[in-house]
Amino acid sequence: MSVEILDGSTIRKFVDNERLFHQTVDDLFNRLDKNKDGLLSYSEMMKELQCLGAVGVDCDVVGTVSFVDEEEMGVVDLEGFRAETKKMMLAMANGLGSLPVQVVLEENSLLRKAVECESSKGFAL
């Protein structure tokens, strides 16, 4: 874990860099897809769901419950995961606004990736 400073623009820049964002989200999807069937089930996302109650911890996927598509038997594919992750990240960016905040981030979290990319000028298209 590390303590970082970020604001809404950090997240928006990360999401706007489609290549980098997709690569990062795809890596997360593949890490969570334990049975490698190309779909994420509720049980595969359970670890992420459990950390939602932890105070001060950034989970890789915040709000994962909304990702489970009940019409598709409780699973989500990569495209759906990308779309919902993008919505979730942009909602966080809007919530943060332009005021910088200090947060505790886990090593492989999406927010940590956004901060790392911004600090390393990883947003070049």
C-alpha cells in the first residue's frame, strides 16, 4: 500500500487513454477470471467484494456488484467489465472533482495505476 495524492483529472486522464486503460482493465479481468472461461462470476469477484467494507483501502474493483449481469446468469464478459469499470472510474472522478485528496492505495489497484501513469507521463497517446 502507498499513500498518494490524486484528483478527478488524474482518473479522467487514465480513462481517456483508451489503450492504457483497456490494457490495465484487461489485466485485472484476466487476474480475476480464475477458471479462464472469459466470464467473471460473482464468486470470482468475491475477493474484491469483500474489501468494499474496509476503510481506507482501495479495491481493484469498487462497486463490483453492479458488474454482475443477472440476465446473463450472474456473469460479465470483458466488454461489459470494461464498460462498467469505466463508468465506475468516471463516477469517482466526478466525486473527487478538482480538489486533490490523499488516499491509501493498494499496489495493483486501478487508482494506483492512474497515479503512476500520471507521474511517469504515461498518458502520451
